[in-house]
Amino acid sequence: MVETVTGTNRSAGISLEELLPYDTRAVPGHIAKPSPLPVGPTRVPVEAYYSQDYYREEIDKMWLRVWQVACHEDDLPDVGDYTPYEVADRSFVIVKCGPDEYKAFKNACLHRGRMLCEKPGKRARELRCPFHAWAWHLDGTNKEIPCQWDFPGIDPEEQNLTEVPLGRWGRFIFINPDPDCESLEQFLGEFPSHFEKYPYEKRYKVAQVSKVIRANWKVAQDAFAESWHVFSTHPQMVSAFGDPNGQFDAWGNVSRQYNTGGTPSPHLEDVKDWGELEPSESGRPREMHPFCGAIYELREDGNVDVTMPNGAHGVFTRTAEWVEGDLGHADIHLCQWVAGPQCKEGVPVPPIGMATARPMERTLPTLDRKDLVELIAGMRTERAAAHREYIRPLFGDVVDEISDTELTGNTYYNVFPNLMPTPGLAESAIWFRFRPVGMNPEECVMDVYVLAPMPIEGEHPPAPPVKVLDPDVSWTEAEEVGFLARVLDQDTNNMPWVQRGVRNVDSGYVQLADYNETKLRNTYLKLDEYMARP
Ligand code: FES
Ligand SMILES: [Fe+2]
């Protein structure tokens, strides 16, 4: 875990800049030309994560004034379909009011305030309040006030629902509760142009999983907004995931991390002896810790055997509590990796484990820098070529214009305040969204969207109902998420402990890395701008 000190805010690991000349295609300017966030320390006051006063202000000054994804077009396939969208203490209703027309309203009856809908509905001809049956047309104009004679001072023509600005991009429906907001196009800036070759207009919603998390929405989102936690939280992935040597860019409300897929973590530079990781005789999950070489293996009783290269051995629970043996400490993330609820039968093992990448990694320490870059560039070219053919039936010949860099990188955007789209060059694209819920700043909902290319012929299947996971339920209960579930469990496990921990930070603030935490910094700088408004 030793990494060269570079004297700059860039890692010594292999950079995208070094790999770009080997690309067999033109790399888009928004990747080839870095757009870094100006340097500067960023501190976040810990109250931002739990204070009721901060939360109230954040709702009033930011959530009620910002563009945010409310739903997906596939949530509302037919005219008359509607769905509520909840954020913090507010609720909105999104309605499909024409074949290609949507409107958003505040989700409240103008009589005594009952929410007009608390769950999605289909093919309605009107929005009728379940309490005393006031009714509105789908475009929000007033349709009927029962016992109107008893409201002598009310003009029905003035009793239309309060409409909220609505915008659309990539088949997602955004709303902004502020009637005086800028347009969604202005807000997104150049972001949509990054997706021209692989548009989300050509994808449909396969699934949505919403998990309740016992942490502030920023704690949850921040866990996915940088990649340098990978060596610590996902040690099984470091072999082929260049964690702190990615490229981080920002453009207004949008920021992005690009990880040079296929490059090893620079944290591995002092690891010389990789050894072989044979499959376990029992067939149970097994993993090697990349830095110390310890073997973690699931036992029949559900605990974990941990054996160091020098033979020291211990037995630990899946949350790394010592049970017996001369070894006293084990890595919590690897214990969970081999023994957590994610290891239930039938859940696929990710194709990113140490075992698969190890043969390649063993050769790396013996190469000089230039040979290493050439080796990795060659592997990326090969992987990109195979990937092009894999997705050609789905995307068409446009794949010939997509660079190796785009096809082999791990790319995650952040659209302020809470959306994490990916470019979607795989069969399944996965987006995240993080929302505060109710009036508890220490709880949020993380939504995972699974989006697939439209079928070449015929209609795409309808979106299934949203699956909701309670806080203590493993992501692996949602088979829709696939192999990513096991990784998400590792990330999610940190969140409640961050939420508990920040209250104990003496200085009163947390501190963000200059470059690797660009996406977090961009989010907090934007949030500060909203909070500073009158
Ligand atoms: S509260 Fe809606 S009709 Fe009375
Ligand atoms: Fe992670």
C-alpha cells in the first residue's frame, strides 16, 4: 500500500494521458482534454450530515430550487399514467397528459391538502382526490368541485393545480420546484453532448431498486463519488482497477471520473510476490488480500478462515470479529466479501476478482514503465475490439466510431445534486440516484436504475414495479442488480458508520482530497452556492 509521493495532486500510476496515444480511434475532446476543477482544500462542516437546521435550509434553498430526476418515461407508458415523486418533506405528481407530453404538479389537493396520489396509477382520465373528490383534468385544470354551492367565494377557474417546471433528457423526466428556474438545457450544459453516440433515448428501464439507507443522502452518494476507496473497501478489485490514477473533470453542474480500466492500482507498486490463488477444495468462496497475501475462505459454519503467508491463522465472523486462532485481526471487507449475505447460493461472483486478474498482474513488477504502458494499452485495444463486436448488434455500426478509451474505461458522471449516470456502453447501464426522505437528515433512499438498449425489433417489455429494500437487507436480494450487488454491499456497509462517526470529528469538518475527490468537491461547492442564496 505504499504509493510514490509525486509532489503534485496526481498519482504516480499509469494515467489516461499515457494511454491515449495508443487508442485506435479518435478520443472525444471531453475525455482527451482534461477539465480539472481548480485546486483548493475543501472542508465540509459535519452539521451538513445530521443537523435539522442545516437540513431545513438545504431543502428550502437547494432541493426546492434545483433540477432533479423525478421518474423515467417508462414509469408512465400510457396517457393518464401518473406517479408520485418524493424528496425530503415534499411530494410531486408526474402525469402523462398526452402521447408525448408530461406535466408535474405539487402533490396536494387544493381543498384540505390531501396528497392526490401516494402510489403510481394507470390510465386515469382525471386526477381526483380520494377525500372529498375534487377533480382535475390531466393538464391540471380544475374539472369539478363537488358541493360547489358550499364554496361561494371560490372561482373554479382559479383552482388549477400548481404546475412545476418539467424537462426531459435521455428518457428521464426532471422537475425543478422553482417556477423561476433556468431551463434544464442550461442547467445540463455540455453534458448531453457527451452521449451523442450512445443516446439514452435508445434505452429502456429494465428495473429500479430503491434501498433505504440509514445515512444522509450526501454520505451515501459520496461513497460512490470517488474511486480511491477501492483499494480499501473493495480490495478484491485492485488488480485491474486503477483506483487513484483516474481522470477527474468538472463542467458546471456536472463532474466525471474516468478510471483507466485494465490498469492495476498504483497501491500495488511494492507488492512483488503475487503467488497463485488456487480455487478452494470445498468450492466455497475464497479470496486473497492483495497487500498482505492472506487467504480468506468461507467455512462451513459461516465464519471465515484467514491464513497469512507465514501460516498464522484465525477464524473470524463475517463482520471480522475474532473467534479463535493466533491471528487477531482480519479485513472486514474481505470477510464480508467471502461470507456476507451476498454469498448466498445463486448470486453470481463478479468477473473482477483477484483470481481472474492475477496472472497478468504477476508480470507487471518486472516491466519498465514504457513496456508496462504498451502492455496495458495492447490489452485495452484487444478488450475494446471484443466489446465492439459484442455490442454491435445492439448499437449498430456506430461502435466503429467509439474509441478504445470509452469502451474500456469505468466512467461515472455526477449531475448535481444527486444523479450518477454512466455512458452506457454495456448491455446493462446502471445509474444511481440519492434522495433525502421525510424530515430525517440521517436517512435517504438510493435508487438503482438498470437500463438496457431497446430491442432491435418490437416493443421493449414494460418496466416492473420498483423493488424496495429495507436498510438491513442485502443488495443481493435484488437479482436485477446482478454481480454489482456484492460490491454495493461493501459500499453500503460503510455508510451508517460514516453517519455515526462524523458526530465525533473534533474539528467540526471533514476534508476532501484535492483531485481524487473532485466529484465530491464539485457537489459541495455547488451546494454552497445554493446555500449562499438569499
Ligand atoms: S382534501 Fe381533497 S377533496 Fe377534500
Ligand atoms: Fe465502492
